Amino acid sequence: MPPSPLRLSIDAVDALEEELVALRRDLHAHPELAWQETRTTALIAERLERAGLDVQLLPKSGLLAELGAADGPMVALRADLDGLPVDDRGGEPWVSTADGVAHACGHDVHTSALVGAGIALARAHEQSPLAGRVRLLFQPAEEVMPGGALEVIAAGALEGVGHVYGLHCDPTIDVGRVGLRVGPLTGAADALTVRLTGRGGHTSRPHLTEDLTYALGKLVTELPGALSRRLDPRAGASLVWGVVRAGSAKNVIPASGECAGTLRMLDAVAWADAEDLVRGLIGQILAPYGVGAEVTYVRGVPPVVNEPFSTALLAGAVHAVLGEDGEVSTPQSLGGEDFAWYLEDIPGAMGRLGTRTPGGRTYDLHQGDLHIDERAIGVGAKVLAGAVLTTFDA
């Protein structure tokens, strides 16, 4: 009996593993911010074209690639390309060469794993034709709101696609395991910036000014609390400030200042009404102080909601590749992920790819010292390829 397409794909990934690790290290050393992923795009396109895939460059950065049968069902696999504006403090020889930019969210792993899955499926197709077609989505700009997924969708990436799958690094899960959950996996996430202006002056005469610093302090402390009393607690809303700044001298009331942060929540229904509520509360909190307020509210992404049947198919791939112990349950998080936009249009699922060395330290995403157990690259490639094949067999 000839080997199955899954066996052929697994063997192909094993043969590619050294190359995929080298690719990840190259990407890690040369990270690019959202919409600037030109080197990354060119590197991936060249490798996939060399493997015989049909490549279509997207208008700004990123690409689509296809392989498989001309007819039959279409399955999409997605990876994101962009780095983050943080310093790389990992200390490995492949440390970032771009000042202030690092792959601190594991997108270099996602990309390398998807390249591996695509090449492995192409090699399997050469030996035993696949029952359908595969479209690889190498998406730019996941780290900015509302995310590059919307432009990828606008470019026709989901036309004809029946299911879409993705993986995201999770440094709280051991390598060799994948976290799965039916239903909501992530939270909705919006960005909020409030710029205040007022009549500044001397700190000895606050009554002759609009005391902007005091008003700013009231806003950053009272708005999160007010939201907690105006939104259903089951929505799981969390407003956290990342920027609070005003003034430069201890005896001067400044004429301008700002705060900026993210509003996240678990519930998509509450998310739909959040902007109007936030704007109204800001006006009420600031009204006694006479300051002007310019509110910039950027609606980001809805929650990633894993469709049950697609999640079962992804679980089947995990079991086939890693065994029954390869699947672990995972909770819903408040992290935002623009993979959610794909799931607004078609069924699919995202899994959490374990990247922690068993017994080793648990790192955190979006931190410059993030460490990845590179065995996760091959695991991710096999699981993504397996998700295609289990879907074709369903």
C-alpha cells in the first residue's frame, strides 16, 4: 500500500526541518514592521515558486500561494508576517539586526511553519494527488488595528475557500502540543487615545487654569471603573493604559496631555456598543474641569470564534500528527488577533502552538526576550498540513 498523503507530508516536513529552522532564524534577524514586510515577502515568494507553487503578490506586502488539484474543495492556511516595535533582548546569534524591531510574537515561527506545510503538501501532491486545492495566506500587518486580514480578504483570498486554519505561538504550552478550544478563543480589542487641551499656568494658581494634569488623572483612573459599572460583567471588559503623559516641569500646569490604551473584552455583543459608551463617559468625567478632549477610537478586531466542526477537524490533525496527548484545552484570552476577520466570512479554527521547552521557563509574548523552542516549527508545519488533509477527507 502506498504511503498516505499525511505520511508523505510528515516525511517531507522532517526532511525540511533544518531548512525551516534556518528560514526562521533569517526572518528573526530581519524583522519588518506592518506593511513594510517586503524582504520577508520576496524571500517566501522565491522559495515557494521554486517548490512549484503558484504565487500572487498582494498590493502592499504579503502574498497568496496555491497548490493541489484544479478542482475539489479549497482549504486556506494563514500565517502573519510582521514584527513588533520592541528591542530584541533574546541574545541568540540570530538576534534582530533592525533597531527597535523584533519578532516578539512568533510570527517568524508562523511563517516558517506555513512555508513548510506548503512545500510538504506540494511534494505529497506530486506523489499522490490531493483531493482538493490549498491556498496559503501570508498576511501582512497583524499587529496593527484593524489588521491586515481585511485587505487580504479584499484581495479575494477567501474566494472559493471552504475552511481556514491558523496557528499562534503560545509560550505557556510545551512544544509538541497544541491548545484547542471550541467557540471564542481570543477577545475583541480596540485602541483608544484621548488628547486633552486646556489653559495652562502656574501651579500656584490652578483656579486660573484648566488643570489638565488633574483632569487626566481623573480620566485614567475613573474611566476603567465606570466601564465596569456600565457593561455587563460577563463581557469581561478590560481597559488598560499604555501611555499617560503631560507636562515637563513640576511647577507648570501643562496646556496639553494624552493617554492611550486598549479596551478588550470577551463578548462580541458588548463590543458592538463599546465606542459610543466610551465617548459618552469621557465627556462626563472631564466636564467639571473645562478641558478640551479629542478622542480617537479605533475599532480593532472581534473575538476569534472557532467553528465547532472546523475545530474538530483541526483536532483530528493534531491527533494524527502528535497523538492523543498532543491536544490540550486552552482558555479564552483577551489578546486580539485579526484572524477573527476570516472567521466572520467562512468557518475555520485557530490553535495555540506550544513553544515552551518542557521544564523550561515560561516566556511572554510581545516581550523582547521571548524564546521559542524551534522544534515548534516542524510541529506547526505538520499540523497545518494535517488540517488540510483531514478537511479533504471529511
